[in-house]
Amino acid sequence: MGQFFIIVFVLLFALSAIYYFWRRRTLTQLREASEYEWDFFQKNEPDFIAHLDQEQFFAVFRHTHFPRFPVYALGAFASFLISLPVTFALLLAGILGMRKLGFIPEPVDFANQYFVQGETMRIFTLAPKEAALYFVQDVSGFYYFFGILVAWLLVVGVFTHHYHKNRPGYLRDEIIRAK
């Protein structure tokens, strides 16, 4: 398990480094594009941007045109990794709590009962006690799988909510908003 986290954190670091260099290059290109737009507005509509200097215009232009998806995807990936140990701890606490309250039978109790599946009946008493342990482990693996899936959906839900809530408008709308 430790190797998994090491590999994933190295991958996260590599993706962050790639994003950093991509962001620098994109900001350079956006600065050039904003200079063209600044010149266009200075010539054709100087009253429209009279309240802005060139740096403020670049900030509005960057806010409008900078691609936002990579940083949100990287943030969601990092948040999921950071929340994974907490998710495991909560799932384990849930299993222990349900076992303490009697919602989950002990494997030994399970082994001494009948198990009905579809139209057939299997009797665990004919099988060794280890078979019941394997069955309970399979059920808890199912619980962990869907618990992690729910945690991932919550993280993605939060990030998509913020992604769409903070969506910028068109350049003209953002210039008007900056007044």
C-alpha cells in the first residue's frame, strides 16, 4: 500500500511540474494576445477601457481566457489522494461500528448458518470456517469499493460545482464587471 501512495504522489508531482511549465507558456501567449486586444480597444473603443490600465486589462483578459480545466482536474486528483486515508479510516470505523452494533455478524456466526442464494441453498457448516471468512472479506471489499467510489464522486462533485460557479463571462462582460 505504501508503494502505491509513493507512486501516485510521484505521479502527482510530475503532473504538477508539467502544469507549472504549461501555465508559464500559456501566460506568455496570453500576455501577447492581451496586448493585441489592448491596442484594439485603445484605437476603437478607448472610453470602454478608460478605467483600466494595461496590467488590470491583462488580469481581466487572463481571467477570461486562461484554460481552467487542468488546474481543477489536478486539484481534484490531489484532493482525492489526500482524502483517501481519511476515507479508509471512515470506512473502517463504519465497519467496526456496525459490527459493534450487531449489524455485521461475526464470521464464526456466519459459518454456522444457512446461506440462501437464488433458488439454491448452501450450508456453511459443510464448508470449513475459512470459507465464511473469505465470504465476509469479499463483502467488506464490496463495501470499500463503493465507499471509495462515493468519496471520489463527492470530490468530483465539489470541483465541478466550483468550476461552473466560477466560470468567467465574455471579455466585454468582465471588463464591465471590473469597473
